[in-house]
Amino acid sequence: VNGYKVFYLTTDENNSLVESTGAIFLPDNSDIAFPILSWQHGTEVSNLGVPSAQINDQNAIGIISTSHGYITIMSDYLGLGEGEGDHNYCHSKTEASAIIDLIIAGKYFAQEQGVAVNEQVFLMGYSQGGHATMAAVKEIEENYSSIISITASCPMAGPYSMSDAQTTMLDVVYPNPGYFPYIIYSYQRVYGNLYTSPNELFKPGYESLFELYNGNFSMGQINDSIWAIAENNYEINQSDFKPVDMIRNEYYLEYLKNINHPFRQALRDNDLIDFIPQAPMQLIHCNADDNVP
């Protein structure tokens, strides 16, 4: 197996071309034509945790999948790794475009390296990668079917109903409270109308959280920062903390009562439950999953 870090062009939330990064693993074999497997990674905030930063033996999925006879393609997604701009977390449109553009570029890249590509394309991913996989399948079948023919897909543990999943997680003790700022910060960048300033959204002490989503911190570090603020400023222990505890009451109550609240509209815009896949799709989840209901 040969692993490569690649740079390619895709579109951001403004439909502007930007450079993104990803990983491609090719079989060291030129005797036959290989299918493409597009793997979508789960939630990542650190630029060191994405596929392109793990071309060596850390990337077990890329190495093992390719050793089983696939050309394995792994996008970092928009704005992660060494890509330009910011990452739009669980934003279906830019998740899909980042994946599709790398599949197309990856096919030509493989051929340039002397590896033949057949017409089969498989997609799979876990957690955010499940959402990203579903987004890519929907977009390919609606708009790219003449270029990419999906053989089968397997979205795993994804928040396909963002509008329900997000509401559920806000008012329960949650193992990754850093997911909520990640989502609303991303959607504010895309839609522009969710809040006027962090002070409108967050209770005192949490206003600077968005500064941690710059690619230099892990989700564990962000979670620790949130729990420290909760304990030091509000005497709320980690074992009792809910994401709603960082949100101003006025904002949260308006979100609950107004079905057209901008955050609700943004979440609905990224739901992926309103289409019928044309290619075979296997859905996998686990009833012990405490991150995605």
C-alpha cells in the first residue's frame, strides 16, 4: 500500500474555490482495476487528527482497506488539515462537495500513479462521517450520477436528523459538550443570522469558546475548558453538566418556542432524511452510542 497526502480544489459555503487536503491510499499493484472506497472520518477539530496528517501507520483504515483491494480516498473535509478556511461542521452541502471533488480528483490521481480504476464506488463513514456519507450519497445521486455511480454505501452512527438530534443533546448530560459550539459556530458562518455576537448566545464565561476552534486544540481540550468554566463560574460538576448550561436562558427559550428560529432552520437545512437512496445502503448504529441519539 502506498499512502499520499493530496491537495485539491473544492467549494466553500460561498461557492468559492478553495484548497483542501485529504489522503489517498493506492494498492501497490498495476495488474487489475480497483474500486474506489471513500471513507468519511468522524468529528475532528484538530488539524493533526485528520487523515492527511496520518499517512503513516496511524491510518489503519486507509492501510487495511487498501490492502483488501480498494483505492481508499479520505477527505479531511473543508477547512481541516492544511485546507483553506474554516470547517463547516455537519454542514451537508460542503461535506458532500469536499467528498465528491476528492473522489473525482482521486480517480485521476490513481491513474497518474499507474493504478487502474474500475467503475465501482463505495462510501462509508462513522459519526460525523455517517452524516457526511449520507450527504455525499444524496448529492451524487441527485446531481453527479453521470460522473459517479454508487455501488453501495454504509453510513454509521450519523446524526441524519440534525434538527432532532441537536435538540435532544442540548438538555442531557453529554460526553462532548464541545460539539454544540462547533455546530452553531459553523452554521453562523454559513447562514449568518443565528446570533449577533457570542454574548447573545453564551452565558458569561463562555464567550471566548469559539477561539478554540482554530485547529490547534483537540475536542478533549475544548471539553475540559467548558467543564472548568462550569465548575469555577457556576459550581456545576462535569457529571451534571448539560450543553444548555452554557446557553443564555433567553436564547434557549426562544429556540424552544419558535419553530422558525434561525438555529432551527439551519438544523433542518442539514437534515438528511428526505430522500430515498437509489443504490444499496446499509445503516449501522449502536444502542450504547451516547454521542448520537
